Amino acid sequence: MRIRDLFIGYTDGEEETLRDDFTKLYVDHGDIVEQALQNYVYVITGRKGTGKTVLTYFILKTRPSHNRFVSRISYGDLTVSHFSPPERILAADEYFEIFQWILLAEISRLICANQGLNSIDEFLKLSNFIQNSFTKTPPNSPSFIKQLLQGGVKFSFDVVTLSPSVKYELSDKVLRADNLPLYITELKNVLTPLLQASSKGGYQYITFIDDIDDHLSYGETGKRILHGLITAIVSVNRFVREHCNGSKVVLMLRSDIFHFVRGANINKIAADHSATLGWGREFDRSSAIIELILTKIGLTGPKQLKNKSTSDIWHELFEDQVRTVIDGAQRTIDTDTFLLSRTFLRPRDLIQYLRIVQQKFGQLQRFDSYALARCETDYSFWLKDEVIGELINHYDEKYIDDLFSIVSRLAAGKFGMKKLAESYEKQSKKPPIDLEEALTVLYKFGVVGQTWVDADYKTRYRYSYTDFDVPIYSGDFFENVFVVNFGLRRALFTADVHKARQKYKS
């Protein structure tokens, strides 16, 4: 057995969903699958790499049945330009109307797949409308949004329940932003009896919206777009659930972006209608992330590992401790703590670390301590690129460079606000970003955490991904000792960044 032959997962969760044994390998941590199906959950948040997309595919592959219809809309190609009609700026409520129509059309499509309703008059009307109106441009596609705003979408079939007065107004059968409310009203009229019949028959319709945070530029326009989507989801869910309990639309959204768009109304949605996909707060062998990796190895690995417990697999593949250098001093750390403390407690991070070891030391029979220590720098530059990928949705490149220059300025794993400020004062320099602002951003994105020694003289750490409700705007927050994430230190404190980066990319 060689470690290069072990399957530990993919950093791209969507790639893993293509495997024939995907559903067998899926680990439902914290019963997140059942949470996602609960009536009250409209938004599922989680950091990039925690498995939101994998969760949607697992539900898509395992939860449809004769009475539950499930779909997934991917908006990975959606950009702000799709919402930019010529010579005008959209009003906030137009985003809301656009997404209302899209979501109702997707629920309609699921209803049309339910042959258990085909004896109802409205079923034929709805089927004809959906099948004949969107043959060229699906209503859940980015191109549909662009077409809607740049001249309109031509229908080849009318909503047949229109009253005479409304039918006159919509006689050209072109869906445009200005007549969306009329079409939405009439589509709801068609859907209402079908949803009521579905409720009596025990049917449910669930749609997941995913990948919308991939390419949007999150300035003020992006914020309005997301606000329109979230409020549209709430509105559509209230309408759908009023007539058919258990049916709904669910948005999969990165935690940092959900925080970015939050206001008074969104805060209520976060409190009442959201669930978080996380992997616990443990930096040791009890972590669900380690259990996830070992489960995959046990199910897909060689015969000698097949019938072993995850605990036995751990001891066969990993040594007890790793020797490394921290803040210039040799340290010996438990292997589980070494690995997890260099992650953001996401499966993606641990998978990537072990994949780097597999690539460089694939001939080994176990992930020994020497190999883990030797791969620390390569992994650190990968993790820094991951952080940049999250920050770039909110800040420009210069701001990000300035953030990293501040946290790496002292080349120290631990530092205080006072010492950091003094380092600028001694050189009569002004920080490129207000230090409190910079440390707040760095904490939110996991680059820095805080550390202290408890009453039992044990060193404690907290990061944004372990303590979600830390009062980062209080004065006490900036009086604490800050600590740089162990996984980023090699990338932030290297003497020759360019040389190290080239080594990582080679």
C-alpha cells in the first residue's frame, strides 16, 4: 500500500459528486441534510469549502421520491452585467420581481414533472405554458435575465387564466421587467390550486439555488441583487408553503457574503430561516473532518483497511506527533492538532494538505511526520490563495496587499495592537489601513485569531470559524493578543515570497 493510492476526497466537492460511490462516501455531519429539508430553513450558509454544493447534490441524488421533487439551479456564470439593461439602473424592487418570477417558474417546472396532478385542469394549462414559453431560454438561466431586461422574453404561449383586462395589457405576450408583476400574479393564480392539490396528495417541491456567489462583484449593485434574491425567496416560500407545506426554495450562500448583505430584514431571516454548515470546533482526533477523511479511506482503500475502525486507520496511517518550527523554535505537536490548526476547519483544507503530501511523498506507506512537515510551506501558499479568493469578492487587490503587509509586518505569530501601532510610529509611517479596521477584516476571514492562557495555564485560541459571535467591534477585542493562523505563517513570513511562490506553483 502506498499513500498515493488512497482516496481522501477532492478539494472540489463537485468533482466528488461524479463518483459512482458518492452517496456512500457522504458524511452527514450534524444532520445537515435533515436541516436542509426542514420547513423553516430558507438559507444554508457556510464558508467556502465546507461542502454546500456537495450537500445539494447529495439531496438531489438521495431525497427525490414519488412524492418529493427536487431540483438545483446553478448560477456560477451569473454576473452583474446580466442585470445591466442599456441606459438605466435597476430599482431595488426590480431585482426582487425578477427573482420572484424565476423561482415561481422553477417551482412550476417541478409541478409539471408530477404526473399525479395531470387530472387537474390547471396542470394542463401550466404544462403548456412552461413547455411552450421557455423552449429557447430557460427561466433559471443568466441569459434569461439579460434577455428580460434588454427587450423582453417572447412567449409562444399565453398564461391562459388571464382576466380580460389583464390579457389586453399583456396581449403582445412579451415578458419584460415592467410587466413582471402582472405575469407573477397570474402565474400564482395557476399555481394555487395545483399546490393545494399537492398538499392533499402529500407532494413536496424543493429547489436549491447554488453558486450565485461565484462571479458576482459584490459592490453596492451586488448587494442589491442578493438582497432582491433573498427577499424573493422569502416571499415565494410564504406563498408556496401557504398552500403546500414542505415545499420551498433554499439558497446556498457563503457565510462572508451573507454577512455582507445583511441588514435589518436579512437579520430576521438569518435568525428564523437559516442553518449553518460547519464541522465543529475541535482541533484534535475527535474532529468530524478527520472522521470524514478516515471514513473515505476505509470505504475505498485496500483490503487491509476495509474492516478497520477509523481509529485503527488513523494509527496505521499517521504518527503520533510532528516536529516543526513555530516562531523560530523547534516544536513537537500532536499530529491531529498540527493538521487541523493549519486549516479553517473545512474538509477542503485538510484534503488539500494530504493531497500535497501524496503528490510529493506518494511512495510512502503512511503520512509520516517528516512528510507532513516538509509540505507545510506548499500548503501555506495554497491556503493564502484561498483567502485571497474570498477577499477579492469584497476588496480590491491593493487593499488585500495592504492587509497582508499589516499582518506580516512584525513577522511574529503573536502580536498586540500596541506593538503593531508602535512599529509604524517608530518609522513615522501611517498604516495603509486603519489598524482596527484591518484586524477586524483579518479576523472575519480567519487570517488572525486571538489567544490567551486560561486558569489552568493552558493556551487557548479562537478564530471566526470557531467563535462566531465574538464582539469584534468592542474595545476589549483590540486589547487581546492576536495570533496568525498557523496554516498561513509560512506564506506570510517568508523572506523571499516570490521564490517560495514559484516553488509552490512548480
